Amino acid sequence: MKEGWKYMKLGEISESIKDGDWIEKKDQSLSGFRLIQTGNIGVGLFKNKAESARYISEETFSRLHCEEVFEGDILISRLPDPVGRACIVPYLDTRNITAVDCSIVKLNSKIINSDYFLLYTQSNKYFNQISSLCTGSTRQRITRKKLTELQIPVPPLPDQQRIVSYLDAEFVKIEALKANAEKQLQAAKDLFQAALKEMLTPKEGWVEKKLKEVGKTQTGSTPSKSNANYYGNYIPFIRPAELNFNNNGEIKYDSEVKLSESGANCSRVIDENSVLMCCIGSIGKIGFTTLKVTCNQQINTITPCSDYNARFIYYALLSPDFQEEAIKIANSARATLAIISKGKWENIFIPIPPRKEQQRIADRLDALSANVKALQTNYAETITLCNDLKQALLKKVFG
């Protein structure tokens, strides 16, 4: 412990720590007091999400004797993920309450600086302490009583302010690194989307063909789950979650569900160089397979004939025009869940250029896609690096 520092319980440095309110759906209204939920609490930041905000009326506020939340209050989520994440409530143009799984902390400003406290709540040291106080085997949570027992390192107020100034300045540099990587990634994505739209726009010499005219179309099927012999490690079994893995059209082949040879024999095997598209629920989610696979009935597939470039067909189905048409048809079904049948899907038209032009377009889009993928990897590595840098700085200060 540094000279002049001491540990104090959260309950000792707070004027009050109270839980939010239990608000049932029947108590909610279209306006009034805004209900701040656990999803609004990030690690060290408030996530506004104003478009999905929920409210209760002034009458309900009074009837339920709700606890009002004010600008400058600290909110701590007692549920994942992660448990204990905290934020300072910013100015909102509403009066506010919060959910029962959030604790409202009003710090004693004569003892602790709110910004200093919030920085501490972002450290591994803080989260390790939270973890040690959590209960629950399936879903971790921390009680308000346990929160009050958290040990907080408390230096003199002038030192707290110096720490805030130092860490804020360093975090600005780290955020600049993240912003630059994100800017590069977004520029590459924008370039790819612009090229996709321009290159797939029909030109002289192109023809339009129905999807079923350019290859073999199929819908996946799921072998009986009651027969364990159908499941094994013989061939990948693709579901919507495995499509467009990493947001670049890849397919995740190593999922936990695979079929045995007998399972494949009673399913539909999709050849390599085929395009898979989700046609129930997440309409338009797409992937290109380089292996033989099977898939479930939420997915329609096309295996292009040899007259067509398979990668070009993949990009044709990825194009905004095809995606919009598929979604339009799916939504017109007026089902509870968006769905497009194989019969309607395979009758959607796609523009087809001469074979050499298909190859040129596919090669160009492959190159742009590879650039996006490389920048996605760089961005992920940058985020990890920035998080590590932040934790190193927090450890330097808080131990």
C-alpha cells in the first residue's frame, strides 16, 4: 500500500447504495420515467440505446415507490457480463429509474472522486474481487450486501485527481490507436461494398438467369436427433450460426455438431464450391464452402454448374440487389418468422456476365475481401493490444 493510501469498504465511502426497482412489463408505458437496464451499463461507460428505451408513467413511479436515478450517480450491474461493470449516469433529457439488478451508488465526494472510482472499476484487480464475492452456479451475480464489502484503494483526494488526469491522458492515446484501426477497417469495407455494387450492376452483354438455371439447388435436412448413430465426426453439419463466420463469408467447419457417415447418407450432402444461404430467420446470411458439408433445413444451397464461376455466384448472392429481393420475399410471407422457401429462392434472377468477366470480377472481389479480412485481424489484434495496455496502466496505479 502506497503512503497515504488506505483500503475502505464501498459502503464506507458511499452516502448510499440502493437497488433499482422491479418493473414488470405490464407496468411499462411509452413515455415518462426512463428505465435504465443492465444493458445500458458498459465497462466504464454508459450505453445509451435510446431507440430501445423503456419507460414507466409518473403514476407508476409513485405507486411502486421507485428510486429515482440522477446524473452523476454510479450504476453497478450485479449481473453478467461481466458482473460488477459500472458507469456514471450522464445527463439524459428524462427522469430516470433503474432495474432491480442494478445498484445505485452515491459516493461521498469528501472521500472519493467519482472518476477515480470508475477507473478502478475497470481494473482486473476490481473484477477479481467481484468474482470472489459472486454466487450462482449457472449465472453469476453479486448481492448488494456483498457490493458494500468491496475493498477500494483510497488515496488522498489530490492524488486521486492526479491519477484521473494521468490515466485519462493515456487512455486518449489508446483510443486513438483503436479509432485508427477501425477507420482503416471501415474504409476497406466501404470500398468492398462499393465495388460489389458496381461490379454486379448489369452491363452490355450480360443476361439474367434464375438461380436454379445456373446450378443445383437444395435445402438442407436434419437427421433424427433421437438416433445417436447419425452423429459423429464424418462430415460438418452447418447451421446458420456457422455461416458468415467472422463476417467475411467463411464457414465454421469445426462446430460441435457433425454427422456420421450414416447420418450423411440420410441427409443432403453439399459439394465443395457451393453457396449456402440462411432462408429462415437471419435471411441472407451467407457462406461459401470449400469442403463437402451437410446443413440443416434453415439453409438453401446452390452448387453452380461448370459453366459458371462459383465465386462469382457467391458474390451475386451477396450483392445488395439479391439480398434485398430475398428479404422482401421472406417478409411478404407474413409468417411469425421471416422465411423464403427454396421454390421462391431459386427463382430469383441474378445478372450473369460472360465467363471471363465472371472470373475477373470474382478475382477482384476476392482481393478486396482478403484485404478486409486482413484488416479485421489487425483490428482484433489492436483491440487486444489496447485492452492489455489499459490493464497494464491500471495495474501500475492500483496494483
